[in-house]
Amino acid sequence: MKQAKSTIKAGTQKSKGFTDEEKAAMKERAKELKAEARANRNKAEGESDVLGKIAELQGSDRSIARRIHEIIKDSAPSLSPKTWYGMPAYANRDGKIICFFTPASKFNSRYATLGFNDDAHLDEGEMWPTSFALKKLTATEEAKIAALVKKAVR
């Protein structure tokens, strides 16, 4: 940044103030801070909404959803929790849903699912899975989920 030059006349010091470049930089930083504050507010609201939806679930749906939420937060802290069609979901910085949890009870299914959308970077060749059935979580499944989520957001 270019600093403002001061004019000194007969023992008096007078500053011209901030340069146009400095003013522009300060305006940009103010915009960034406002955007960060909005994002933090939205992330906190989204977290609250997701935790509320998880609390509404029953039995294994609730315990799996709670653990999935923790794994995703730990594996990909850049993702923001939000609800999507009434289900816990996780969006990237552009607001695009990367992954989501569908409880078994949502569609009267025999298993819950963890799904990934187009913006998840899971591509492998010409065919790859985008949804995973979940009946129970063990350390093995938790490790697989953490690896998938990390890969999805790379």
C-alpha cells in the first residue's frame, strides 16, 4: 500500500489523509469482515437447524446422524451444516451441498444413507458410488466416511 505524504509548512504538519488506494483497501477489508460475520452467523444457524433435525430422529437414525455430523465437522471443517429437504446436509463455501444424511425413517427404508452430490470430488474412472447405505457405524465405517468426506472437499 502507498502511504499518504504529509505536507510540512513553516513548522506546521498537515496530513493529506489516506490515499485512494488505502481507502479502497479499507473498504475491501470491511466487506470481507461483513461477509465473514454473515458466514459465521449462517454457519451457526445451520448448525442449530441440523442439530434440531437430528434431535427429532428416533433410535439408530439419531445416533448415526449425530455421529455422521461429528465426523463431517472433524474431517471437513470448511463445510457448513444446513438442512436440505429437511435432512442434515453440508455445503461448501459456494453454498453447494456436498453431502447429506437421509434417515431410514424419511422414506421408510431399511437403512439410512450418506449421499454425495455432483460437487463432491469422488470421481473414480467412469463409475463411482454417490450414496452409501448405513445400518450401523463401527470404527471401520467411521474411518471410511472420514476419508470420503475429505476426498469430497479436496
